[in-house]
Amino acid sequence: MALALAAVLGGFYFYRQPRGARSSSGSRQRREAPDFTLPLIEGGQLRLSSYRGKVVLLDFWATWCVPCREQIPHFVELQQKYGDRGLQIIGVSMDDSADPVRPFVHQFRVNYPVVMGTADVGSAYGGVLGLPIAFLLDREGRIQAKHMGATDPSVFEQDIASLLR
């Protein structure tokens, strides 16, 4: 029963992946990233489209996700290294509430905006059935890459450096 459910969810996930991304498997297509406005964990709102003109790394994650916790320090380094060249990382927490997110952000010294994600935003990006999932957007707001699961930091750095050129 569990195997059948996993097969169905896997098939659903495969067919719901956003068109326009280069996934970890290497195919490349381009489509505009779905826009959203979400609440920042420190108050206020963030609208994705306000970052046009920047390369955006959009990271769907959660505090309970071990690979997410391992990736975030690398994202902090990337934001510090490339932020002044036009990179903007945005964390989209898929936690149920901001309660565990705020102390996590302070503990890990996250230096980029973190918003609280919703099921609707996850669906707009092809379904967020596993974490972490990261999307790299070019300066025009088009999805250039999608990385599912733990990804070597050098892959992100290579993609970011390429998009910043």
C-alpha cells in the first residue's frame, strides 16, 4: 500500500514539475516564475516580482528538514559573496507557523529575507512534496534551474555565477 502511494505521488510530482526549469537532471527550459506576495517572518510583505533585475535563488525549506538545515549556511555565504553583484536569496519556509522559524533564522544568522510559504505557492511551483527545493531565477524572473533535495553548494555557486555574468 505504501509503495503504491509513493508511486502515485512520485508520478504526480513528476508531471506537476514547473515547465521552464533546468532540474538536477540537466534539461533546460524557461518560463516565468509565478509571482507571489507572502508575509515576511519579521513583519511586512515580500513580493517576488519586486526583485526583477536580480538573480534570485528561491529556497523552499523547513526547520525540521535536515538537508535544508545543512544547506542554509551555504546560502548565507552565497548571499554575502554575491549579494552586491545582484544575487538575492529568498527563503520560503514551509513550516506550519513562524514560531520555529524566527529563532532558527537568528541562530543561523540568515542574511536574506524569509517568508512563510503556502500550499498555493507550492502548487504554483509544481508542488512541494519534498524539501528542499530551490529555483534559480534570472534577472527577468524566468526559472533557469530547479534543484530538488540536497544539492552540492558548488552547483549553486556555478549556476549563480553564470546567471550574474
